[in-house]
Amino acid sequence: MIRVKNHKQMELFDHWSFLSPKRRQLLEQSWAGLYRKEILCELPVKKFEPHFEKDFGRPTKELYTVLSVLLLQQFLDLTDEETIYQLAFNIQWHYALNLPEESDSAKYFCPKTLWNMRNIAVENNLAGELFDTTTGKLASAFNVDVDKQRIDSVHIKSNMRRLGRISIFSSTIHKFLINLGRHYNNLFESVDKEIVNRYFPEKALSCFSMVKPSESKKVLSTVSKDLFDLVQQFKDNADILRMHSYKLLERVLKEQCNLSGTDDNKKVEIKKPKEISSDSLQNPSDPDATYSGHKGQGYQVQVMETYTDTKDKESKTKTLNLITHVEVEKACQSDAHAIRPAIESTKKRDLAPKELEADTLYGGDDNCEYAKEEGVELVSPAKITRNKSKNDISGFNFSDAGHVITCPEGEKPLLTRKKKKRFTQGFSPEKCSQCPSQGDCAVKPGKKYYYLRYEEKVMRLAKRRAIEQTDEFKNRYRWRAGVEATMSEYNNRTGVKRLRVRGLKAVRFAAILKAIGVNIFRATAVRKAEKGSGDRRTRPFSDLFQIFKEQIKILCNNSYKYVSGYRLVTYL
């Protein structure tokens, strides 16, 4: 049975009147006050309701409290046990969640309930709904300017151990044997006893972590042969083929080994490290984790945020830099594929930027053209090759139509022609033949002219490289570096780089909720700065206070005075 409390309903009595004024003020100024006022009533409880019966069964925990607990656990980086204790005893949580009543049903979750509720939220992707709702609310409440944004990625790790190739084989075999013995004991008895003794005991796995480098090649050949024998033994059993652990055996065999020979006499050869794909299995306990050649095993999170390009410190503290897009990807994925989903996501929620800054990997020509079609200017350096090619045309001056105006030596073309997406420019043979830069120039001799031929994409890249050398571009692009501070805050405040969960769904849930926490912390700081600045919205009697203060100064004249028989002491 569903239980939902209407937090928008006005209450006759103030349940928090027992708090002293100073303590109440501290709660209001903390994230708890912001959460209660702006976030609590906006949580997408209706997305959670279909998983319970409306008029049957035991009443659920109050659903606003459930979603809030899941959110607070992640962005405060708490274990399950710590979360239960905070909900039970922390008055800051009680104030944020509007829980004045002292009852176990309101302020206590058992570990199983917390686990079940989180599992429902993870499996049904409620993290995305939470992020969209809270981001939209904060954007409207703080009048966030979304015209200028920046994007970058951060590498994170799930709760898994880093394994070498030998350990990947042995751990996968161990996991399969455990599941086989648990569900199909009769088939487990048919497995070769040497394989069982080698991989089944828990202590047996520790032997593979102590292999000497000189013996690693021999051991790797042995474990690959054992894994292949297990795959062959059960390849015709339909029940075993459906087992998740058996599918992992097949995956490791395919990714790590080459098979040769006939069906009756196959040979197993270990692939060279360079031949193994980056999306190969890294640990059987987390099959979704992949490998990045730059940052290692794990996942990566794409983060896009707003920013303000001002040097005024006071205005900066009053401006909310809001994270508008978060997406978790496998570590092997390139940043080049992140621009389209980010723009589409923010556009659906009316948070799309007009100017988006990103590093070189995001700034491919296809991404720039797509962003331009969506009304977004992608400010990103073009990729530069290590060795400057003789076909480089970045020194030429181009018109808006794409034709050459002048070459690097200042000569104008005598012929301009375009066919589909290919341009042809003809230069004077007399001048080009005597040009001192002829050996390094992209212009080549022809029948009538010296010709320069290039495509639209090459021309666009050349124009971008020329613009990148200007001071205007450098001044604009320097604001991209601020996203690195966001990544540091994202980790230091929420612990996102080392999670307590495994699997893409659980990792995505945790990473997105932690990003919501960053937004809440930032919004709290902005609101506190606004209240302390004498803003008319937050201090309606500020003008009256200033008048009263000036009158007291005049009356007292910085000394002891007596007014109506009372001594007024002032230090104004």
C-alpha cells in the first residue's frame, strides 16, 4: 500500500519551534533548508508509485522520504549502515525531509528495505528523473543563465579489484565452478578433479596472484587451456548455456584467445596484449567495466555545467554554476560521441547552451556541424597532427563561401571553382614556380595553373586553426579550464571516483545522484551569499536599518548619552 505525505500542505503549528533561533538559522542556511524548500516537494514520486499496490499490502515507507534517503546517501557518500543512523538521529536530515514525528515508521529503515528501494530505483532508471526534476527546479529558482556552458569527462571506478590477465581467467573459472556446484551438483561432479582443485577453493586463487614474471607465460597457457576445456564440456547443455557465469567463460575465451585447428583438435593461443580490445572483460564481478588506455579500468562520466565569464568575485558568488547534464559511459568510449547526447538532453529540458566549450576530443568537424545545426557554437580547438603535412592549408585566407582569397604569400587565385563539396583554386604558374615556399606548399603544378584542391571539411578545419591563433579565441577558450575545478569538487564532496557499487546501472545511479548533490551544495552557497549581501529580496528592512543606524550615530555622537533617563551605549 502506497503512503505519500503532502509536504505542500500548510501546518497549523510549527513543529520546529523547540529549536533555538541560532540553531534554526543554521539549519535554514545549510543544504537542509534549501532541500526542504526547493527540492523535497519536486521529487518524482509518481514514477515510484507504479511499483507498489495502491490499496493492498503493508504500507510502504513514505515515498518522499524514500527518494530523499537514496539521494542523501549518495551525495553525502554514506554506507547503508551510516545512512540508517543518519535518518534515525540526525536532526539536519529530519528538518530537510520534514519529519517532525518521532516514530520508527518515519525515521527508521531496515537494511533490507533500503536495499530493496534502491534496487527498484536503479533498475527503473529513476536517477535520470531525479536529476531532470532537481536541475529544472534549481535553474528556475536561481534564474540560471544557461547560454554559456562547458563539458568534460572524469574517470571513475566501481567497487572491483584490478586484475591481470591470469587473474581474469582464474576468477572467471572460479565463479563458474561456484555457480555450477550450487545449481547443478551432478554436472559439477563430472568436471575434471584437477580443474576443481586448482580453481574451486578460495585459497587457490591467491596462488595465481603470486606468479613470477618468468613463469607467467606458462601459467597463462595453462589457465587458458582449462577455460577452453570447460567451455567445450558444456557447450551442448542448454541449461548451462543460460548461466551468466558460463557466458563470461565464452566472453573471456573470445576476447583473450585465438582458436586454430579442426573442431576435434582445436588449439588455444593467447592473444598479444595489443590485440585485445579495450571493451574486454576486466573483472567477472563487474562485466560492464572496460579499459581506457589513458586512465585504466572503470567508467567515465560526462559532465556539462553552466559558467559565467566575469572577474567580479561578488557576482561570481551570487551566480549558480549548475550541472545541466550527466551521463555515465564505459571507459573505452571516446569523448567525441558525447556532444550529441548532451545537446539533445539539455534541449529537451530547455537548458541547452548557445556556446559550449570543450577540449580537442569533442571538437571534431562532425560535432561542430551538428552543434551549428542545433543553434550551439562549439568552441573547441581542432585536432593537430604531429607532423605538419605538405597539404596543410591553414595559412590560406578563405572567404565565407569557402574560396581562397589569398595564399600565405599574399597571391590571389586566377581560377575559383566548386564541384559538390570539392574546391579547386588556380594560381599563376609564373609566380608559383618562383615562390620560396613551393616545397612546403599544398599548391601543385598542373596543365594551365598551379592548383590547390581541397574539400569542405578540410577548409573548415583550416579556418578554425587560423581563428585559434587569435587573442579573441584564446580569451574565450580559457574559461573551459574551470570545469577541472568542478571535477575536483565532484570527487572531494561526493567521492565519485571510488564507488561502493558495481555494474553500469548501479554506477550510473550513484554518479548522477552525486552530481545532484554538487548542485545542491552550490545552490546553498549562492543562497547564503545572497542573504549576507544585503539583497532587497532577502533583507526587506535593510534601508530602514541603515536610516536607524545613521540616526543613532548622530544622536550618540560616538559618546555616552542619556535618553529619557536611560544611558545608551553605542560603539557604532
